[in-house]
Amino acid sequence: MTSNIVFNILLTLHIVGGSIALLAGYGALVVKRGGPRHRLLGKIYVGGMVTVVLTGFPMSILHPNPFLFGIVLFSGYFVFSGWTAAAYRKGETLLLERAAAVGLTLLSLSVIIYLVLAQGDSSPFLTTGRTTGLVFALIGVVVAGRDSLVLRSGPLLGKDRIIKHLISMCAALISTTTAVAVTVLGAFPQIPELVLWIGPTLVLSPVISYWARQVKVGSFKY
């Protein structure tokens, strides 16, 4: 009974934090980048995501849920990575940030290997859970692996710092959007479950890649 009460309190805070993060995150994308409103919305977004992470981990343990645990871990890393890129303008890198990048890269690789080798179904790629896990693990390898290499190369300055901030924050926003889509739109059985899990990634990833290229060539106003 006590654990259920605790879970419900955490769930309420989790929903509130996620809702605030979602609104602030998309708000930060549409206002002028680098301006006062962008910075304010960014701080609100980070605060909402911190609430999501701090409530999500104990929730995934009280009511065992590996997908919730994975999404919270994924989101937490990318919010932390994006925040450091914005906060440390002289390119300083934290030891914790380097360790987290290496850790997420190795963990994501382990998940990919497990999903590929997993037995029990005719194909490990046919179930929604495995497909979703594979997609998010691949994102983890690509982005966290890139972070590992970039952070080892020296101070992160200029466009490289902005690109890291952009990619990391948007990656966290994808996982928040996915969680909301699965929770809210999951009530409509006519929408395939796989679409809810993978749709936000398929829609937003090309946009993020486009913006990163625009930053690189100097045509993205920040």
C-alpha cells in the first residue's frame, strides 16, 4: 500500500515535470535561439526534465519497467550533455560528462548485441519492444559515441559547442515526446504501437540533422 502511494506521488510529479518540459522544450525551438526567452525556456525545460529523471528512476524500480528506466537514462544523459554545452561557454569538459558518454556508448552497444542475439521469437526485430530498443540504442551509440570522441579532442568551442547543445537537447526532447505519445495516444488502438514509439524519432531526427548542418555552414541563426 505504501509503495503504491509513493508511486502515485512520483507519477504525478513525473507527469507534471514531463508536461512542463515538453511545452518549454518546443517553446525554446520556436523563439530566437540564444535570446533571453530561449534561455529562460531552456532553464524551465531542464528543470522539468530533472523532475522527470528523478521520479522516473524510482518508478521504474517500484513497478519494474525496463523501458521507463531506459528512456529516463537516455533523457537524463542528453539533458546533462546539452546543459553542459550551454553552461560551459569556454569549452570546459567535466570528468563526469566524459564518463557518462563512454558509459552510455558501452551500454547502448550492449543493448544492441543483446537484442540481436536474443532468442525466443522467430526474429528479434519483429516485436515493438525490440525494435524500439534497437532504435534508441543506435541513437545512444551514435550520439554518445560522438560525444566521447569530441570531448577527448579538447575544448569544445564555437559551432561545435552549439551543435552538441542542439543535438543533445533535441535528443532528450525526442524521448520526452515519445513518452507522451505512448502514454496519451496509446489509448487509441487504431494507432499502431510501433508508430507511437518510433514516430517522433523518425520525424524529428532529420530536422535535427538539418539544423546541425546549418549551424556548421553558418546559416542557422543562433
